[in-house]
Amino acid sequence: MSLAQELHYIGPALALFVGAGVVLFADVLSGRRAPRWGLTLAALAVALAWTFVLAMDGDARGEALSGAVRVDAFSIYFAFLLVGVTLAVVLCAKRWADSIEQGAEFYGLLLISAASMVLLAQGNDLITIFVALETTSIAQFIMAGLARTDRSAEAGLKYLLTGSVAAAVLLYGFAFLFGMAGSTSLPVVAEYVASAPESGRLPLLLAFVFIIGGFGYKMALAPFHAWVPDVYQGAPSIVGSFLSVASKAAGFAVALRVFYTGLGGGDSFMAEDWAIFVAVIAGLSMIFGNTGALLQTNAKRLLGYSSVAQAGNVAVGFAAVAAGSTIGPSGVLFFLGTYAVTNLGAFIAVHVVAERLGTEEIADYAGLSRRSPALAAVLSLCLISLTGIPPTAGFIAKVYIFNAAVQTGHDWLVVLVAVAVVNTAISAFYYLRWVRTMWMDDPVEETRFQPAGAVQVVLLLSGFGVLLFGVWPGPLINAARSAAETLSIL
Amino acid sequence: MAQADALYVDYLPVLLAAIVGFVLVFSALIGSRLLAPFSQEREKGTTYECGMLPLQRASTNFGMRFYLYAILFVVFDVEAVFIFPWALSFMGIGQFAYWSMVVFIGILGLGLGYAWKKGALQWR
Amino acid sequence: MIPIENFLILSALLFAIGFYGVMARRSAILILMSVELMLAAVAINFIAFATYLDADAFSGLVFALFVITVAAAEVGLALGIVLRLYRERRTANVDEADSLKW
């Protein structure tokens, strides 16, 4: 393979990495009084990365860089998703980034983090996966601690300490996988697992438990979720929106990659063991997330618990993956796509309110519909979609993923879906209470406000997306399905 | 068992070196005890025989600057670990590996330049 | 040769000690040191497997190198954040950093 072709395969990540370097150096070289180039350069880099993604051939399947990365419909799907989210975050961050001393560093770290996530979805080797995971994590640790507040530093420290423990746990699992398969390359691992002797069951299960522990942290699944509410609340709200959407999507991407491409997914002789384990974790996440969210009064903290519960929903599809269902992985991909649009809208709306009104308390959202009708409408739409009420994207996603689980025909997956449905009812309570506060309660103050132009565009697009995928989900489902089909390589 | 014996034979030089080391050090200590003159003045008892008298407790806070330097040092120092395996196998891996390392060191250099320009190396 | 089980047991013990330290210690610095123990355990595992499996399994050795470098980067960053927190609060204990409900 020629060098140009290899570079084309990692083009999106490369554009983001180089963009990060340019942003950082433009800042130190331009001196104090020069205009802030950060936003322009970062937006250019992300746009370039997106062009690279769009220029990729959707049917391409191959390895690059001596097998370190793999390009297929799956990696392109996630590259599109992650770069899109990054673009939205860059566009919404201007006001906040200008207000802090380290605006350029923020853009640089954001790009580094996004680039590593794109690589993470492409990872074809345990070493690549580990290095990409750590690069994106370290950039996120700094971003969480970037604001000059006490809480932000505390969030950064907690995120870092829990994150490094999770990395060590993940690595311990990787070490056993390497010890059994004799290679860090996922295709070789897949070959080993496909022909593994019965005596390999116990060590493989051990490796699986450690690996799901490490990835579960990134996906914000219980019982590895303790950091989520703290970090979402303490980190700057724009960083929180990036974490809650992109970091979670990348976590699921790499977990799918390792379990499907590396461990044989539903075809493996251990699929059932893994699936039961994932199902328990999914149930715990939904229960912990929803009961935790019931009592919250802080908007960001509530979204943190809600994100744990939503991760549980996605993990239902994950459990179906390992139980041999073919629509399971496409369900995960489709859910993540709609979740990205929905949660990004909700979190950015919270970001705008925090910035304009200086409050994160849900009680202060009273009468938001009169003060900023469009903002309240988009936020309400996103919350309704998170609950899973038609005609929004969240409804279709939940139906799709629960259907995938039921169709496998396992009794315990039906039980899991029942748990999920009960949890949806619980979640309706706190999501809709918030909506009611916005529309029914009287505002303390009547002054109207409007978010900046670019933020308006992002909010409207996400509101539009929530409705669009709610009534016309076909194209996204097709994309998710063809992406999921490229996952298995044997 | 024969294998294990061979293993221990490999470590014989280590044992010899350890014994010789102990003998040398102790003979030096005991020899100076026996042969050298001793004075019992008060000055001999202080931490530093010459120089300033220690006045404070040993556990004072260091300036933050020291930590910053230490962190920078550790990061750059550990990156050098990649250069060793590269250097060991340099003859067998060809052009591509050479240019990869040039790029790697170039990126490290850029990082150093960034830290310099940001003023992290300035002693304030 | 020393049997590979010995290395695996050593690394399992180190990992467990590190994990205990993470759970039991309150100072952020001590937690970091415990995490380092866990990462060292992982590196021992990789090197042991790479040595015993077969002569071509270099990727295990390379993985150990990456573990070491990433650990250094993480510690560097953690020290930076701890220093910042210390300047504001005069403490490096995680359970005194409780302005967020933990």
C-alpha cells in the first residue's frame, strides 16, 4: 500500500492532530495582543477532517499502518459522528473560550481528544487502542480541570484518578488476552478465540471481565460510573457536552470493536457468558442512573445520572450483540447516533443557560419558555427524546434496541427489556418535571435573551435532527446496519 | 533440576561481587575506626561539619517551580525510552524507521519549544 | 527457567496491593503511587508473556514500553492538578476535596 493511501486512511485523525498543533503554536507565536485565531483554526481543522471522512469510500475495507488501524464502514460511521460532534462543540464554545486565559489550549486539547477518538474507532491492535484511549483521556482530564474554579480542578483530579485506575484494569485484561493469543493484533486474537480450547474459557472470561471494567468506565456504565455526575457537574459545561456525547460514543465504539472484531462477538463459544455479564451491568446502570437522577436539582448533575441510565439502554443492545443477534450492534450504532444529536442539544442548551443566567439549578429554568422560546423548545424536545416518547428519535432508538434484544429469544434478555421499560417510566418523571418547570412555572425575571448565532444554528440542527430521525429513521438505520456488518472479520 | 542449577550458575558472579563488596566496605570501616584519630568536639556532631548551622526543620515546603521542572523532566525523560529499542535494531529496520524517529524527535522538539515559548522554563 | 506462574502470581499480588492502595488511601499522591503499582504489575505480565510465549512476540515488550510512557504522562498531569488544588485548598486529600458530592 502506498504511503498516500495509508495517509488517506488516517486522514481525519491526522488533520485533527495537525490542527491541534497549529492552534497551539499560533497562540504562542502570535503574542498577547494578536487576535484570537483559535476558533478559526480549530473550525478549519475540523472541517478538513470532515471532508476527509466524507471523501472515504463507504465500501472500503482494509488495514493501514502495518495493521495498526482498520478502515471500514464501522470506523467511517464513528468518524463522521465524532467529527460532527466536535464541530458542533467548537462552534458553541467561542464565548466561553474567550472568557478564559487558556482558550487556545482548550481548542487544541479538544482537537487532540477528537483525533484520538477517531483513531480509537479505527483501532485494529491492542496497542493502538490503548494509546488512543489514553491520549483522548488525558486531553479530557485537562479540559475538565481547565476552568479557574475550585470545582473544575476537583473534577479534573477525580476524573484523572478514576481514569488511571480504569486504564490499569483494562490493561490487565489486555495482558491476559495477549498472553493467550500471543499477539496484540485483533485479527490474530480473533483467530485464536475462534479455535480456542475449552480450557481457555476461564482465562478468557477473566480477561473479558477486566476489559469490560476498563471500557465500562469510558461508557459510563454502573458500577464504574461514580465519576460521571461529579465530572459533568464540575467540568465546564461545554466540556461536559463533549464528554457526555463523544467520549461515550468512542467508548462504545472501541468496546464493539474489541468484542466483535477481536473476540468473535455472537459467534464465539463464550458469547452467552459475556452477554449475561453485560446484561447485569446494563440493568445496574439503568437502575443506578435513574434513581440517582430523581433527586437531583442541578441540571448538569441530572444529565450526568441520565447519561449513566442511557448508557444502560445502549448496553441492552450490547448484551444482544454477544447473544448472537445480528441487529444488536446496529441497534447500538443507531442509538448512539440519535443520542449524540439529542444529548448534545440538551447539554448545549444547559451550557447557554449557565452562561447567560449564571445558574445550573433546574428551579431557575422556570418560565424559560417566555424568556427564550426557541431554546426552551429545543431543550424540551431533547428531554422528550431522552425519555423515549414519540415522535422523537429517542423513541425509535429505544424500540429498535429493545426489539433487537427480545428477538434473540433468551428469557433473561426479555427480563432485561422489562427492567428497561420500567426504568423508562421512572425517567419520564424527572425529564418531564424539568419540561414542566420550563413551560408552566412563572419566571422570576422576564428579560428575554438569545444565544449567539452559531449556537442557535447548532441547537436548531439538533432539534431538527431529533424530529427527523423520529419520523424518518430509515437512512440512519441503514447506515448503522451496513456499518455493523463490517465489524466481524472471520 | 539441571536447568535450575544452570540458572544459579549464571548468577554466581553476582554472588561473588556481593561478597567482595561487603568485605571491602566493612574492612574500610573497621580499618578507619582502628587507625584514624578521633576528636570529640561539639562541632563534629552537627549535620554539616563546615558551613551553615541547620536552624529549621528538615521538612520545609519547596517552591512550586521545582515541581514544574520535575514534571517536565519526567515526561521528556521517559519519551526517550522509545529511542533505545530503535537504536538497538537500527541496522536492520531501514529507511522508514529512520524517518519515523526523525519525526518523533521533531515532535518532541516542538513540544520543548512550546514549553519554552510558554515560559515554563523561566525561573521566576 | 523460572516458571511463568511465578511472574503471574507476583503481578497479581502487585496489582491487588495497588488496588487496595487506591481504595484505602486518602492522599491523591498515594493513590497515584498505588496506580503506578498496578501499571507495573501489568508491565510485568506483558514482559513475562512476551518472553515465554515465543521469540517473535515483540509486541508485548513494546506494549510494556507504552505502558511506562503513558504512566509517566499521567503522573505528570496528576501532579500538576494536585498542585493547583493544593494552592487553593492547602490539602492533597481527596476526601477533603468535596465541593462536589462524591
